[in-house]
Amino acid sequence: MFEEETNKIYNLIISNGYDTNNEYGEFVNKLYMKTNFLWKESISGSYKLVGEEFYGNVDCIILLAGLYEKNKELFEDLLEASEKYEVPVVLVRPYGLEEVPEKLEKKATSIVGWNANCIIDSILSSIKECSSYCD
């Protein structure tokens, strides 16, 4: 497991939207259960319209692949922003499934399932990987 910076609060964007299976709620609960990982969520009414000032403070974008089919525009906006502003993307597999949309897989910095420890490790390693090649 990666060592987090002491008292570092990670700034995340977590995909949301039309969510019949409450994957967003389940995911957020997993993060809250890990009390040694401090985080906050950045939310915008339009991820396409915000710019460097917003994305410059984001550490990682989390895409819940199970929400992709009904929220494609949101995902497209976040993927475009991740490339433009060099923000790593952690792709979370649909709950209970292994396969992810190929388009998302190609753009993701890392892909992870629903184990809370693996999620945290994936976020931290993606941030570290991006900071080493983005600087």
C-alpha cells in the first residue's frame, strides 16, 4: 500500500449521473470507510465549461464504468478534461463485472474493482504516475 502524505486531502472528481444501481453511493461509502485516506469531491454543473482554475486543483478523476452507458456525455467531458489538464483517471469496473468499455479502458491511468484498499492504492499510484510524467 502506498504511504499517503500526512494530512493530505485528495481532491477527486467522481462520475455521477443517472445511477439505477446506486454505484456512486456504494463507491463513496467505500472511500468514507477508509479513515486513513482524506478526500473531498469537486463538483461542477458542467465539466466541459470549467477550466484550468478548476482542474488544476483536481488530483484524480474517478470514472464508475457501470454508469457509462447512461451518462456518456459526462464521461466524454471528463475524459477530454483529463487529457487537456493532465489529470489521471481511475476506472472502476461495473459492480460485480470484470469488463469495462474499451474506449474507457484505453484512456484510464488504472483500472480497479470494488475493494476499498485496492481503490485507494489505485488512486495514489495513478496520482504518483501522472506527477512523474506530467511535470
